[in-house]
Amino acid sequence: MLTHLDSQGRAHMVDVTEKAVTFREAVAEARVRMLPETLKMIVDGAHPKGDVFAVARIAGIQAAKKTSDLIPLCHPLMLTGVKVELSADGLDAVHIIARCKLSGQTGVEMEALTAASVAALTIYDMCKAVDRGMTIETIRLLEKLGGKSGHFKADQA
């Protein structure tokens, strides 16, 4: 059932007034594939724009907090925790894991996905001058805890 559609098929914001406040958590990932030289520059701290991972981490956290400003039918949420981790993945990629938490009436999947996506976009933005061929891939929900639908864990990719 598509909960963002009313009985006439029109888009609307889901009313969560009657839902119980429960602990909710979501984890999402993204990958940015790049030239090995670009990744080495990032890992070695030799990028002319500064610490790429630090800027992408802050961008991801900020994006999670602004998700309802970006996605029209998302509820503004009072997140109690946002963590964005970035690491080298092999010789040619950055792996991003975003985790969002709260006690609330609706889930935080969109916030985790937004955090991972914006962190990836920030890496692209900071590195595009040296590597325009980067690709952003595998943006997906890894895990969701809490709420009526319970626990979801994605299959290994």
C-alpha cells in the first residue's frame, strides 16, 4: 500500500499523530568510484581543497537534518543521532555508511539515504577538478529498526 496517496490517489503527507513514539534507526550506504590516484590523494590528505572526508561527513550530517526540506512528503524529524563514516574501499572507491537515530513516530530511512547521497555528492564536488569520471553508485538502505514494519536488513551486495 502506498501510504503517500489518499483515497483519490493524490499525494499527501502521512498523518502520524496516532502512532506511538518508538526508537527508530536506519543505516544506508553509498559508494563513489574514482581513479586510484584520486583516492590516494584523498587518503593521503593531499587534496588541494582540504580534508575531503571531513567535509563530506559534515555535509552528510547536515543533509540528514534537512531531509524534509528536500523531499516534499517527509516529516521534519528531531534526530537524536547522525553518524556518517567514510573509508577507502579497495584502490578506487570511497564507501559511505550513514546511520540516523531517533525516538519518534516515523522512520529515518530517508534521512540515512539523504546523508549517504549528499556525502557522495560532496566527494564528487570536491574532487571533480581532478577526476570528472567519478561515479556514484550503490545508494541503498542497509538496515531499518523500529516502527510497525519491524526490522529490515538488506541482502549482501
